[in-house]
Amino acid sequence: MSGFPTLLYKEVLRFWKVGTQTIGAPALTAALFLFIFGHVMEGRVRMYDTVPYTAFLVPGLVMMSMLQNAFANTSSSLIQSKITGNIIFVLLSPLAYWEFFAAYVFAAVVRGLVVGAAVLVVTLPFVSAEFRHPLWVAAFAFCGSAVLGALGMVAGIWAEKIDQVASFQNFLIMPLTFLSGVFFSIHSLPGFWQRLSHFNPFFYMIDGFRYGFFGVSDVDPLRSLAVVAGFLVLVSGFTLALLRSGYKLRH
Amino acid sequence: MPAAIELRDVHKRFGDLQALAGIDLEIPQGEFFGLLGPNGAGKTTLISVLAGLMRLDRGLARVMGHDVRTGYRAARRSLGVVPQELVFDPFFTVRETLAIQSGYFGLRDNDAWIDEVMHNLDLVSKADVNMRALSGGMKRRVLVAQALVHKPPVIVLDEPTAGVDVELRQALWEFIRRLNRDGHTIVLTTHYLEEAETLCERIAMLKQGRVVALDSTPNLIKRVHHLLLKLRLDGDLPHELLAFEHGSTADARVLRLRSYEDIERALSCVRRAGRRIEDMELVQPDLEDAFVDVMRRS
């Protein structure tokens, strides 16, 4: 039998055991965002002409939390294992590089989905959100978390110190998620920034995810899914190549 | 029957450092084998190559006939490694740690064997304790247990008794000896040469990435062509014997002699000088002498 289910289980158990930090904290952060932005903006703007701002904000916050936590799951697990040296237990096992990849990324998806559900639970009482197309919701939730889980692996493999992972998170992941239309529709941006947003893959994750809720979006959801799936293939391929080469893991 | 471990012309370089410079070694199944050498000789690198933690630049490495690169799954299933560093995962208890390690090897219902390993390493009372809360010695036991969860035919211990108290050391060797009697091949690196001398049937000595001596333990010791004679006299060492002086202990002088005939000559020297022998001890060479000799000559 393969060691993949055990590695997946271990990676899930790892974040589950510290759930206050890994699930509770992001849910609280999202609730605070909703409370503050909702309070300031509510009644001033309607998105897509019909959606109240607070309702518009919820899917964005859910997706943002999923993406950031999926990234945090793989990157922090890997860098901690590398620094403490216990990565050796996985490296000594007969697990193939692709099983290693799949276990870490699926665990990141589980973390993303659990955090997403937690954010929904704490924010939904304050808004009346709809689930027009639940399958689109699921597809973008899965793909988005998987992309960020794989990116977290790249960061975790590459980094040698915890602050290098933090830089990756603070200077790349955070800006890209914040500028992806969590808090606004890109149609409210000036032309240049609107065009630039189309080069941000995170924008398609959030826009497509939001389509699942309201049935309206800035971009055709099929196109968004194609972009996100394409990006997933690209990032996964890169991560798999790193793992296969043993880069910074098997010297 | 394939060799437990087979290394052919193994090279490994880190930048300017040639860590392994052409290692050839074959360890048959069932042997208790020692890998000795000063720090930086390449022992841990060699183990890492076998375990797939490092990739060799040139040559061939096999575990139970399985190439560590092309047949890595079978090779790693055949190998249990106790790493030198005291590493652990702080998220889990002892039992969880062992169940997870077992699962990595695809073994799900392995509780009976895990219990047996824990029992043998005196870990049962700590089964549900978090790894963080264990003492260094206990963590070391868990490392040994982790290397054994998949019942590997070949077990490699990289300095397993560094910083370990006498009681655990003895219990550990008792257990490892039993595994060896049951047919497991044991490869051991240690700085405690008396341990290697009592445990290992055959020993390889490494220096600067090369095997500089490889023989059975008694043969390696036989190669040492000197004896040590400890003498406590009622006065100074006679002048003629100063050339043989090897060192001194708190109350005796130690002479290094080439043969038993030299003892007679030394004693007659003492007699001629009119000294009285208060105490005398002949020290047979041991593995440490062999080790120092080999390292000096190579």
C-alpha cells in the first residue's frame, strides 16, 4: 500500500491540532474585515447593480482566507520540517515525489476548505448570500486552494529560514490576493489597473468563485476556470519538477 | 543472495570537498558491521547516499540488491536508518509518531509490532506523551523505534549512543544484538571504539572519503604491532627506557614495546638500574590502538 494517505492524514492532523491558530484566527480576521468594511461601505455602493456590498464582500473574504491558508499550510509545514530536521522521516520513506506533492497539496486544500467554511459560518449570519451555482463554488475553491498549496510548497522548498517564507507571503501572496478584487469589482478601477488585473491569476479565482454565489461576474466563469486550471497545471508542473530533482531536499 | 549493502566506486562532492572519493564496500546479509572514522571522514554522507537523502555523483549503491536510485522504493523499504541528529515532530505523541512512520511505508495495521518495539525500547509508559515532553534519551529511543517500524532487513545506526546514559546504551545494544541474531544486518557508526570492538564482526575505517582499512575486528587489532607496558617503579625510569616511553598515568609510566621479547629486555633494564617494580600491567592492543595506527599511517 502507498504511504500517501498517511502523509495526507499527518498534514491534516498537524493543522487540526492547532485549530485555534489555523482555523479560528483566519475566521476572526475575515469577520473583522466584514464588520469594518461592511459598516463603512454598506448602502454607499451596490455591486453589479443588484448585490449589496456586504454580500459582495463575503465570497471575496472566503476565497482570500482559503488562498492564504492553503499557502500557509504547505509553506509552514515544509519550512518547519526542514528547520527542525524531521523532514528526514518523509525522505527516508518509499514515498514517490508525486505522492509527496499530492499529500501536501491535498492537505492544503482541506485546510483551505475548512477555513473557507469557517469564514462562511461566521459571516453568513450578517448577510443574505446566495449559492446560485454551487458546483462553480466548489471548482474554484478546490483549484484556488490547490494552486496556493503548490505555491506554498515552492516557497517551503526554496526557503532556508522562516522569514524567507514570510517574505514570500507578505510581498507576493498578500498583495496579489488583496489586489484581486476581494474588496471591489475591477470595473471600478481605472483602465490601466483593470487591464493589469487580468494578469493576476488570483483575480480569476475570486471572480469565478463569486460567480458561483451571485451568477454574475466581471469575466466569463468558464474563462476564469480555464485560467485557474491552467495556472494550477503550470505551478504543479514546476513544483513536481523541483521535487523530482531533489532541489534543496535531497542534496 | 544479494549483499545487504553494496557500494561500488561511490563518489560524492560538495563544492571543493570530496566527501566520498571512490568507496567500494560489500556487507553480506546478517553481518554486524562497523563504520569508523574521524569527524568529516564521510560516514554520515555514506549513510545518506544509501538512504537516498543525498545523491551520489558517480558509482553504484544497492541495498538488498535494490539500486538506491532506480529501485528506491524497494531499497528504502529494506533500510531502517537511525539518524545522528535528535530530530522529532513536535505535533505528535510517541504512538502517533510510530503509527505515522509505519504508514509512510504503507503499513496500516501495524499496532502489534509497534507495541513490541515500544516494549523492547521501554517506551510503553510514554506512548501517549507528546514528543516535546520527552528527555533526550527517550527521544533517541523513539528514533530507533521509528527506524524499525517497517521491520527492515538492514538497520543503520549513525552514532546512536552519542550522549546516551549507560543504562539505555546497554538496553539498546541488547535489543540490537537480538535483531542481529534474528537475521537483521546491522551497520553502526560510533565514536565509542570499545562498543564497536565488542559488537562488530567486521569494520571499515574511513578517512577523507576513502576506505583505509577493512577487515574483521580481531584481524584489525592483530595488525597493531605493539604492546603497552605500564610500570610503577620505586624511582625514575632507567635512562635506556626513555626512548620507549609512550606516556604516563597518575602513578605509572607507560612503555610502548614492539614484541613480547621487548618485555624481557625492559625488565632486565629495570633490574640493572637497581629499581624495584611496585606494580606492572601489560595492556593488550585494542581497537582504539588499531584505529590510531591506521589513521596515522594512511
